[in-house]
Amino acid sequence: MTSIRLGRIAVTCAFVLVAHAPPVRAFSTGITGRSGKPGTVICNACHGGGTAPVVHFEGPIDVAAGTIATFRFVVQSQSPSQTFAGFNVADSGGQLGVIPGQGEQLLGSELTHTAPKPNDSTGATVFDFTWQAPTAPGPYTLFGAGNSVNFNRSTSGDRAAAATFLISVAADSSPTPTPTATPTPPPVSACAGDCDGDDSVTINEVISGVNIALGGTALSACPAFDTNADGEVTIDELLVAVNNALNGCLP
């Protein structure tokens, strides 16, 4: 009987300790649903007695569809005793992302802190994060709330404030690269030395053939001189071209 009584006492004590534990511990590692997005509340539902901070977003107001941009949520303390802050950010569309080293985490589709983050020398707590715009153009909104706390491990002496940030997402205007047309080489004439395919050989074309034979001009300038397709112009091929220039090209 004594052991049963002791067991009941232990269970009762444990229940009392849990029931009276400071509620701040439950949310010190982050909470969602407190961004101020329509349908949600901010942390003043459970924190109070402190001075409300000034909170705001920083980042681009115009983002191309599907691209990733960097934003900042700032919690500016208005009380010297409120030296830490937490936050919760949600969006109306797109994808929020974590930046390493910011003391933040992605829970579901929302961002929140991993632990109360201390203010900097200006009294501000800053959380940088990313947001990927949706592929559909249009207006989108970031919703954020910051809770400025005194870190006394209770909900007293704290206060939260909320802000929104409107982003215009535009269709991707990057021009589609225009394929470069491959130049079509002139047809190779059946008449040796006929560079332009007009079924005749001129003195200028003969001179061009001589320069190709001497190596001063590329064969691509007049492939018609290379009658045996061996990649070079020989004396015999030049003589055929000269004969064509004198007597005309044979059918």
C-alpha cells in the first residue's frame, strides 16, 4: 500500500510540474501560425507586458517568375530590457527558404527561429531568408511577426508586432535565343574552276585557283578546282580550269 501511495504522489507531482512549467519554453525553439497572415494571430496572444518592437521586411519588390530572391525580416527592439527576439514568416504563394547561420528553420511552409536570437549593437534582431517566386505572375505577400523578449523564461515583459510586404511577380522577360543560321555554301559546279556556279570560268577564278594551288588561299574559296576531291589543287586541275576558261564549260 505504501508503494502505491508513493507512486500516486510522484505522478501528481510530475503533473503539477508540467502544468506550471513556463509556457515560453514551449515556443523558444520556434512556432508557426503566428505570422499575422489572415486566419492566424501573433505572439501577443500569450506574451505581454513589454514594449512592442518595430518590425519590417527588406528586399526587392519586383521579382521575375520562378526566380529566388533574398529578403530580410528585422525586429527592432524599443526597450533596453528586451534584448532577444523570435519571428515567424509566411507567404501567400511561392517557397520560403532558410539561409544557414541565421538561427532559423522551415517548419512546413513557414519560417521561424530555432532559439531566441540576441539583438545586435543597434538593438535589432535580423533574420535573412530566401523566397522563390511562383511561376504564375501576380501580386504576392509576405507576412511576418517578430516577438521582442527579455528572455526571463516567462511570457511577461515581452511584446510582438507584425508587418506585411507586397511583391510583384512578373513573367520572365528573358529573350529566347535566336538560332544562328548556318550559311549555305554555294553549290560545287561540275565545271572545274567555276567558283560561282554560273557555268563559266573567268580570269579572276583562274587566278583564285592558282592562289589555292600555291597555298595562299583556302580551298573553301573555290572547291570547284578540286575535281578529284583530294583536298588540294594540282597543276592538272588548273590546266582543266584554264581550258574551260578558253573554250567554255562542257555540258
